[in-house]
Amino acid sequence: MKSAIVIGSGFAGLSAATHLADHNFKVTLLEKNDSPGGRARIFKEKGFTFDMGPSWYWMPDVFERYFNKFGKSASDYYKLIRLDPSYKVIYGKDDDLSIPANYEMYRNMFEAIEPGSSKNLDKFLKQASYKYEQGINKLVHKPSRSITEYINLKLLFDVIRMDIFMSYEQHIKKFFRHEKILRLMEFPILFLGAVAKNTPALYSLMNYADIKLGTWYPMGGMNKIIEAMVQLAKDKGVVFKTGQEVMKLEVDNNKIDSVVTSKGIFKADVIVAGADYHHVDSVLLDTQYRNYNEDYWSKKVMAPSAVIYYLGVNKKVKNLLHHNLFFDADFSSHVEEIYSNPGWPDKPLFYACVPSVTDSTVAPDGMENLFILIPVASGIEESDEIIERYYQQVINRIEAYTGDKIKDHIIYKRSFTRKDFITNYNSYKGNAYGLANTLWQTAILKPSIKNKKVKNLYYTGQLTVPGPGVPPSLISGEVVAKEVIKDIGN
Ligand SMILES: Cc1cc2nc3c(=O)[nH]c(=O)nc-3n(C[C@H](O)[C@H](O)[C@H](O)COP(=O)(O)OP(=O)(O)OC[C@H]3O[C@@H](n4cnc5c(N)ncnc54)[C@H](O)[C@@H]3O)c2cc1C
């Protein structure tokens, strides 16, 4: 029986560990934090249960397929409900859209904003559906270790048909003109770490996921997925060691000989690192064994970092849905301030999540669980004063929109910022969502899942293939496990 050590218990690490254990590897999972889940951990305070990271459950088919691989279903672990309306987009006071789950109603909403756009929406989604099918079933499963994986006439044809070489911005402008619609179509890629003009039009598959597959919620919160995955991993024999920060990967004869943690030394035939790629490659390994140098990393476009506020409100808040996107500010200046000219935004777009609208278990009776996220550039300097200033700004904007006094009803408040991403997850530049999905950071152009100098070291997670987001991270763990099995068998 071969042995494996997996570093990090985020979605990618959990998925890799479970797939390897299912192939009879003896798996030990080492996690620096005291609880599993990485960016999707929870914390509880004053009767509130806060999901710390992801809140949008998209692509339910990917989760179902994950559990099905092990003879299970998501419903064995948690109750999933489809949100309707899916979410709300706020363009200004008395100017918002509640996005219907029903497609006919969605079309009608488009038609009312831009006459003729509903037919274009049908065409747009027909193409997006093809991209989703091919992308999710084929492309994202490629380990992208070599260009030869893509040298196949049918696949090349598909790659062209999937608009990999056209920008997302050009693509949506072929179908729609109205500013409100353009913003609505851009949001899924913006919040997952990309900007429309640099993103391949392939990512309109995200619009298919949004509009056709829907926005779901696991009752109890997103961490229910982590609980389910941990349970499944344990059932397969994975041994969890939390509170064990890996400090060094010792190499001997071009193989990792020992994994040195804050509490001990571990050995295994193969190591799969699900912690942030840059940290593993540039901090845990000696220089001569690194896949990439600092110059390589400094040129990478990182997905945003985030300023997050977890708030407990001692009353129900009016006029907000479960998911609310505040687009009541200039879209392009905020995008500039994240990517082209990184700095603190003047008037940021932000996202407010109120899971207690759907789920009474995440807040005490009659109260509201409010999570606010502002995407900001990775790597910018912060101070307590800045974080407080943005807090006041977003609360004022929420109060102005809802017409409801909230500030004086906040009985719990915690912020989580760039420096917390670094201390909690060893995140490069404090990124929240890994590497941006630009054309030059797609497929074989992403950091490789295999170390080229150390025979038994692999990488998984949101900085390698296929990319950021919960479904891609789940898939990343599966892809790397398959490569390990192919390379060293069991
Ligand atoms: C605020 C926020 C909101 C998001 N919203 C969404 C959303 O709504 N929908 C969506 O699909 N995606 C969302 N995402 C993205 C998604 O959460 C991530 O892409 C995904 O969770 C990444 O998983 P991962 O396994 O790659 O990394 P992580 O979850 O970061 O896991 C890496 C693990 O490695 C551990 N680690 C690091 N260094 C060491 C070390 N030296 N030794 C041991 N362990 C170590 C870390 O503690 C961590 O547990 C969001 C992310 C954030 C931060």
C-alpha cells in the first residue's frame, strides 16, 4: 500500500485526499488551522454561524458528480435548495433587479430592459451551454502538463468554437448593449477574479451556470459541504491532523524525504500540496527545487483580495435578499482599481450576503447574519483606519438603499482582510481567490500541477488547473489524484 501526504484541507486538498484513499493510498492530511475547510471554514459567535468564504453554490452537477464517484449523493449529507429569486442587483435607490430563477421570467426581464435582447439571450446561452458541456466535462479535467494534450483535431476545433481567443468583453457586446445587462453578465467573472477584457469568452459558461443551472444553498451553510467531504474522506480512511503547519519540505535524491511540521516529521511516497502554490513552492522548498522563481510570480495577475465584514444584526433587515450585489457605483473604475491601477477604490462595488433570509439556523431568532465583501487588489497596504472607513461607507450605502437603520443594531462585528488571508492561509499577496482567469493564465499556462525537479511532489488548488472557485477546486483535487495514480500507481 502506497502512502500519501496531502497538505491543506480546502476543497482541493479534501478532494485529492479522498480520491487517493479511494485508490488504496494510506493518506494523511496535514492542516495548519485547527479546523478543516480552508477558505470555506466557519466560526460561531453570539449565536451567529458565519461562513467565512464562499457563499454561492453554483454548478450543483459538479458537487453531485463528486459524491456519486464514491457511491454517495449530496443529499446524503445536506439539504440543497434552489434560491428564487437567485439574487438581487442594486443599481441605485429604487433601481434594482431581483433575478428570477425561472428562465421565461428571466427573458422577460431582459426584454423589458433592452427590447430584442431575449432572443439574443437564447443564442448566447446556446453557445454558453456548449462551452459548459465541453468545458466542465473535458477541458477542466485536463492536467495541462503538456501542449500535446491539446493536439487533437476535434479538441482544437472545440477550443476555437469555445472562443478561447476572443475576449469576454467583445463576446457579450456582440449580444447585448444595455449597460445594466452588460454589468449583470460580467459579474460572475468579476467576482471570481477576472476582468472582462482579459478573460477568454469561454467563461460565458459561468453565465450558463448562473442563469440555467441556478443559485443553490445547502441548509446550514456552505460549510456543510466541507463537513460532508471530511466525513467521506474519513470513511475512506484519510487521517486528519489539524493544527499542523508544514514548515519545510526536505528533499533527498530529488524526492521529498520528510515533511516537517510545527509538531513533527512525516514521510510518505507522494506529497500533494493543496496549500497556496506560491507558499509551497517558494517558502517550503529550497531554491534549487522550486518550479518557479519570484520573477515568474511577480508577473502573475492575481485574483482580488477582499475586505470582509461579518456582522450580527439584532433585528431583521428590510429589502435585502439572500444574495445582494451593490452595483450602485462606477463599474469600470473599481475594475481599474483592482487590476490595472491597483489601489483602494473610491467607491467600491460590494456584495452583501444575508443567509438568515433563507436559513434560520445561522442567526438567533429575529436576527440577521450579514456578510459583506468588497473585492480589492491583492498586495495593497491596509490600515485599521481604511478598513473602518470602508465599513462606514458600505453600511451607509446599505442603509440608504434599504431605508432601514442597521448601524445601531449591530451586536457583533469582525473584519477579515488581506493580512488575514496571509496569516490564515499563507496566501500570496493576500489573494482571496487565487490566480485570475486571464487568457495567459489558462490551461498549460497556469502553474503546473507537477514539480519538475522533485519526483514525488504535486500541487493542487485554486492557483493551478483548472482555477479558482469551489467547483474547480474540487475538480483540481480529482485531476491531481489521477496524475499521481497514473505516475506511481498503487
Ligand atoms: C471570501 C471568499 C468568497 C468566495 N466566494 C466563493 C463563492 O461564493 N463560490 C465559489 O465557488 N467560490 C468562492 N470563493 C473561492 C473558493 O472559496 C476557493 O476557490 C476555494 O475554496 C479554494 O480552495 P483550495 O482548496 O484551493 O484552497 P484553500 O481553501 O485555501 O485551502 C488551502 C488549505 O491549505 C492550508 N495551508 C496553507 N499553508 C499550509 C501549511 N504550511 N501547512 C498546512 N496547511 C497549510 C490552509 O490553511 C487551507 O486550509 C470564495 C473565496 C473567498 C476567499
